[in-house]
Amino acid sequence: MKLATPCEEAFRIEVPILRMAIAKRLVERGVPVVKASKISGISATTYEKNIKEKREEIEKLLKDEEIRDMIDALVGRILANQTIESTSFCILCARARKLFNLKPCPLY
């Protein structure tokens, strides 16, 4: 048996898709791919490769109105050069877990 925390599972499955969705929304708002990728914590190569391969998962996130609004609010804060609290991403992750059939976050 392997011990894994809920965050480890999310980090492996869900967080890469959240990063891609954030980068995608930044690009849609006019941020160059290289800069959007860097802001999102992924490489431009990863973005270019996965934007097509992970399209269904990204669209699944963005079709959910609550999650899309949270991502757009986060993108707005990024574009306004405002501080992003780590809890903002944690709350977004907690809300997105159900879409990926992960156990609920014990913190949020």
C-alpha cells in the first residue's frame, strides 16, 4: 500500500490541467504563449503539446461556470499584477476535484 495525500493525487491528475486552463485564458486575453506558460508554471513546449492533447479536460473545466469564473478572476488578478494568494488556487483545485472524480479536499 502506498501512502498518498489528497493533494498529491490532485497534483498529478488535476493541477496540470488547471495550469493549462489558466495559460489558455491568458493567451486568449492577449498574453504571448511563452509568458502565459511561464506565469502558469509550465513550459511553452508543454503548453503547445498539451493544448491539443488535453483539450477535452480543459474544456471540461471551462464549461463549469463556477470554475471558469474562478479561473477568469485569477487571470484578471494576474493581468492586473495583483498578489495571488496560494489559497486561491487551493480553493479552485478543491472545486475542480469533483470533475476529475477525485476524493473531496479535506481542507476546503
